[in-house]
Amino acid sequence: MATSLICRETQSRVSSTLNRDAKQFGKKYMFDSNEETCWNSDQGENQWVALEFPKNVKMSELKVQFQGGFSGRTCRLEGCVSGGEFTALSQFYPEDNNSTHSFPIQEVPAVSRLKIVFEDSSDFFGRIIVYSLEILGEQAS
């Protein structure tokens, strides 16, 4: 059964934070299960979220909730094992609304590092706002 792969030991990084105000718009808010908080990127193309898991994982689903008007239109999922180079795993295309989007991830190798690249944003300035991000799957054996 698939469970959330994001745990206390999972390290996260983001491309930018609006006005460098991590206290109000930081990356931790994507994972706090609070619908009032969010990560808000600064403007620019190719915003991203990177995750490093404590062990190799086999992903089966990605769930993300954007703020409508600030969602990724074309998104790329990249992954690698520790110390390796990121390679493209799949692409997905969220709708521009406030709903939680679910994307099945099929036939991808086990990875220890994951990067979600928002290649294109529905916002004219390229900003991305994520209220929640969840990666489901299981630890690789």
C-alpha cells in the first residue's frame, strides 16, 4: 500500500521564496497540512522543488495543490540516486485551479532525490504557489 514518502528526515529545497520571506512563504508550508499556509516562489521561469529522501523510494503518485492563477502548467519530474545526475522521469500538466491534483507515476526507477520543475506558470511573472505537496509510494528494497 502506498504511503507518504515525505518524512521528518526528508530534506527539501526550493528555487526561490517570494521576497526571500521564508517566515511567511517558506518551503515548510507545503508539508504542514495547514490549508492556510503555502510556499510562494519569487518570479521567474523554471521554479522547482527538490526533495532528498533518507532511503531510495519507489514513487507511485504525486499530489499537489496550487493556488489558482499561480499553478504550474507544464511540469517535469526528475529523479536520481544519491550522487547521480537528475534525469527526466515524466511530465504532468495540472489544471489552473485550487483543487488537489493527483498524478500517477508509473514505471519509474527507485530514486533517493526528486526534483519537480515547474517549466511554465499560469502567472504572467512565473510565480508558483503550492499549498500542499505529497509524494506517495514505498521504500525501495
